[in-house]
Amino acid sequence: MNAKERLQALSGFLTAHRARIQPSEAGILSGGRRRTPGLRREEVAAIAGVSTTWYTWLEQGREIKMSVQVLDRIALALQLNEDERQYLFMLALEQPAPTTFEDKPPTISPALSRILNELHDCPTIISDRRCNIVGWNQAAAAIFLDFALIPPEQRNMIWLLFTRKELKTLAVNWSDFVKGFLAMFRSYYGQYVADNWYSEFIEKISEQNKDFRTFWDQSDVSSAPEVFIEFRHAKVGKMLFDLTTLQVQGRTDLRCSVYTPAQDSDTDSKVRLLLSKLNDLD
């Protein structure tokens, strides 16, 4: 779209979202009936800490100077979700909004939990933007580790790959396995550059395992690496998987890592065998 169309779309977007917010939802006491629904322009301006004139010009789609900080305050005032915030920035500045992050652990929706369990014969792990493991199915526990027995602060895929000998023994092509996860981890590292957790984690794991720095310095980056994995499992022997990572759309950066048994192999039957042994123990 050209500049005129973009600013017209911005005008309509702001007007529509302002009309959706009831004064009580914004902490404003309503003094009787209003001629139009939603907040007034001056109320949005007051909440965002800008002048009424400036906000009026913004909503009218005029060519005015805008900053990232002010647009973020407008997004908060209009109670936009992350997708809407990104849309606002693209219309206003023709660039994505800066990525925000929260320290609280993400939650897995009931629908995602069901998908996880439905992938019965495919070991599947759900991780967050720090590669912390926040969900897994029985197949993953049978192939890798019983993640429930690992302290939550250590339940990180990168940390486990470099600190647990059983995982290094499991993966025949361990280097390719590690490179795939580090490429994904680096993409998060660049996206959340303002989050000091990453530099602290990198320093900590570098002290724990000197091999980490060798792999990290290769600087591979991929938001969704696809890797062919060969495992040598202590109980069932050779297992072949195609690793596919899928981003879960939503407000939190969750990712499914799905290990699909390779075609023309007996891996799927071996997965079922391990699951049956796991269920026998229960």
C-alpha cells in the first residue's frame, strides 16, 4: 500500500479500537450517557501521556512524527494484544514493534496439551524462548529423560545437551543435534537482545562445559532448523528421526520440537515398545 492508504488504515484501526474500550475498562468513571461508544480521544491521549491535539492528528492519519516509546504507550492505552501492537507499528512506522518479554513461565493451553498427547508415537518437546522445557509427551520421556525428575531450573534443552552424558551418548550425530538447537537459541538471542538472561546463561554454561563456546562461536542462526537425527538407545538400539521445529502462534514464544520416526525404518515400532515398557512400570 502507498503512504496515503497506510495512514488511512492506521486511522481506521485506531478509531475502531478506541470505540471498543468501555470507560470502566480504562479506569474512567463515566458521567452519564455518551453520544459515541468507547473512549474519547482526549481520554486515550491522557492515558498515553500525549497531547489531545497530537493524538487527534495521529487518529486522523496525518503525517506526524512518531516515536517507538509513544506508540507503545498508545498500544497500552488501547489495550492492544501483541499481534495488534505489531500491526500498529507496521502502519505507523513501517517497521516491527520492539519485542517485549516477560519473566514469568509460559503456560500451555489445553488445546496444545491435547496436541502434545495426540503425537503419541512422535517424541515431542515444547520449549519457550529460552529453550526451557515447559511440556513433553510420554514418548519424549521414554526416548530422552524423565524431565519430571529434573529440577525446573535445569530443565533447559541447551543446558541438558551440554551437561547430561546420557544425551551425548544417545545422539550418534550429537554435533548436528546440538548445532540445530544452538541455531534456534541464537535466533532468540538476537530477537530478545535486551534480555540479560541470555548473556548470563551463556557465561554460566561456558563455565560448565568448554565445548559450548566452540559450537556457539560458529554463529549459526535458524528460527526453525530441520535436522536428521540418529539415536542409539540403550534399550532398543538404532532409532532414526526427522526433527522439525514448529512455532506456536500466540503471545508467548513457544515451540514444538517434533521427532518424527524416519520412513523405511523400524523406529516407530521401537517407540511403541519403549512406551509399553514405560506403561508397565506405571
